[in-house]
Amino acid sequence: MDIDSATATFVMKMAGERLGFHRTAILRQHPFREDLPTRFIPEGRVWLDIARNYKTRFIEDPARIFHDHREARLSGLDRMQRAWGDSEYYRFALRHYAGWWRTTPVEVAKLAIGLRRAEFHLGCREDREELTGLARLWAVLATPAAMVAYARDMRVKYGSLGTRLLIARQLCRGKGGRRLSKLLFRKSIEEENLPVVVHAGGVTLAVDATDPTNCEVLFSPRTANASVLSYLTPQARAFRRIALLGSNVSYAACRLARIAGSGSTILAIEPTSAQTERTRLSARASYLDQLEAVTVIDPDPQRARGCQIVHFGDEVTALNWYEAIAALPEITIVTIEAAAPSTDWSEKLASAGFNLKRVVAGEFSAWERAAPDPRRQDSE
């Protein structure tokens, strides 16, 4: 049978794996995308791309038998774990095959629902400019059904906690979102301690649902570390060597690693081995090879040597590490997550040559090392 994969899938509804004959040169022209933070992209994405220009010759006889030993495999991932790959597959399929709605409306509707469902899991909506007007319309119409499917996914995986996560992520905005996230967190700690996977800001996190420092990442990822990350984004692209210190800096470290890119070095220094391991899990899940997580209890300036930016997750850590950081002249920017810079900390940084550059009330302060006086340099 000579037929393209799109017709076989959407029109003829041929299920299961089909074994065909392929020219290797054509396969090389249609590789899997490698720029996404995932190693799983449904292979149908490649076959649909090939189907736009080529047909495949399929044989009718069984040629391969699979024995399922119920071992772990990529295709066995749940909807949250495979969200990045699903988003790429459904976006591509809807972009190129939404026009088939007259021939196979149910299949096109499934593509739109799959796309919106993946976007709900990722907590973001990708750029729609590449989609046709018809594809965007289908995505809008599919939103209610996709929300129902997303709610079922969350309920099955996390129980009542999943329902609260769903509601909060759709409603939380700004300061109101932060307050709501704290209220919902108080309820969650009364339940079984479940590890929760969170997609936010292009990264995937392994989150301890009972850790109070995670309440905003869990329930309101749009607002988590938003101000300090906005400040550090251009700095990370410029300097590309950053150290983050404090209790549970996983989210900020992963976000900055994604922003800075593969040539950067992001160091997450955690006070406990359990937190360090969660950061490592998050780095692996997000495919961030440039992120290194270590456990350090006593301040050690050698750990941050070579870093131009240092971010503290809390002021207690900042005070403990002050002497170690002040001894490193290469550090030019220091940021601290705290309600307001204390007098003690302000005096210490000023004595080390740092000036206060920005304060966001209730969130963070940013300090930059004073530039050398050119007149003094000339006299010397």
C-alpha cells in the first residue's frame, strides 16, 4: 500500500505501528527537534512532516512482534511528563492539518484538544503566530474539553491536591496569587507527602509539596521569583557565571540556567543533601547540563570563585556568607530575597564596595559593586 502517514492516521485511522520502507536520505532531512527541554517527542511528528511531500510503501503482513515486559519506556510517560513532546507534536499537526476538518473533523478536534491540554500542563501558551487562523480557532474551541482532560490528569496523579493546583494556577495573579498560594499550601501539608512535578518558565521541577518555600512555585508559578528573575535575566546573558545560595534555590537556578544557555555555568549551593538532590533531579528533568548543585554547610569562598553574580535565597544565608563573598573581587552583582535590606547587611555590602541599585518591596534587593574611581587610578 502506498500512502502518506497523515492519511493513514487521520483518514484511514490505522492504529498501531506500521512498518514501511524509507529512503534514508529523506529521513536525514527530517530529524527530531533537539532544541526542546525534553528527550521525548512522538515519532508521529517526523512522519507527519515527511507525509507533506512523500508517500510510504507499507507492507500488509506482520513483520515484527513486540513483547511488553512492562519495563519503563518513554511512551509510558504520563501526560505531565510528556507535555513538551506532546505540545510539539500537536502544534505541528494542527498547523499543517487543521484544513482537513471537513474530511476528518473528529481527528482535527483531537489535535486541538491535545495541544491545549499540553499547554495547560506546561503552564504557558506558546507563540501562536506560526499557526494558521483556522488552527488558532480550533485551539480556542478546544479549550473547555482540554481543561476537563487536564483536570482529570491532575486528579488522577495528585488527588485533591491536583484539583487545588489546577484552580490556583488558573486564578493566581500578582500579589493576590501569592496570598492564595499560601492559603492553599496550608491545606496541602495536611495530606500525604507527594513529590510534585511542576512545569514553569521552560523548566521542569521536582518539588517537595510539604516545603513552605515551594508554595508559590506549586500554586502560583507565574509569580514565583518573578521580580528577581526579571532583574537577573539580562545579567545572566551577559555574565553567564552565577552562584545561587540558600535553602531551596532550585527554581531560580533552573530558570537562570535556561536563560543563560548551554555555555554558562550556574551553581546552586544548598544547605542540605535532600535539597541538593531535588535540584539535581530538576536539572536532569529540564536537560540543563550547565547547572551544578552542591551541598555546602560552612561558607567557603572557593565554591563561588569565578562567579560574577551571586544570588541569596534569604538574608540569613547572605549574612553567613558575607565574608566569603566579599573576598572575591570578581563578584559584581549581589541579589537577596528579603522583605527589605537590613541595616546590618547594607553596611556590610557598602563596606565591600557595593551600592544599592534596586529594591522591590517585600521581594528582593540588588547590589552592584562600585566602579573604580578613574581619578584615583590615574594618580596611581
